[in-house]
Amino acid sequence: MTERGIRYLPVLDDGVLTGIVSIGYIVKHRLAEIGSEAEALRQYVAGPWEQLHPQVAAPPKIATGK
């Protein structure tokens, strides 16, 4: 859409216009998807720690040397 400068696309159902989708809506939807995926990954990674060490609130911080 951006390569051709298209900002809106018609949504058709059997040739009848049923709606219009904007690039802003698509971007907003994709950002929400990415946020959900990131949160799911955080929970997946943190999950085993919380199950193995319930008495500790969070895993220890690792120094990055910055």
C-alpha cells in the first residue's frame, strides 16, 4: 500500500462494498499483534523461573557491561 501511495482499500462481499480499510488501521492492528506476541514470549521465558522459584519475585539482573 505504501509503495503505491494507497491509503484506503475497499472491502467487497460478492461485489458489494461492505467497508473501507485504511493503512492506519492496518498499522495499528499489526502493532497490537506484535505487542501481544512480545508479551506471550515474555511470559513463556519467565514462566519456568516463576514455577521453579516461587519465593523469588524475579530472576536476578545480569550485568550487560554498558
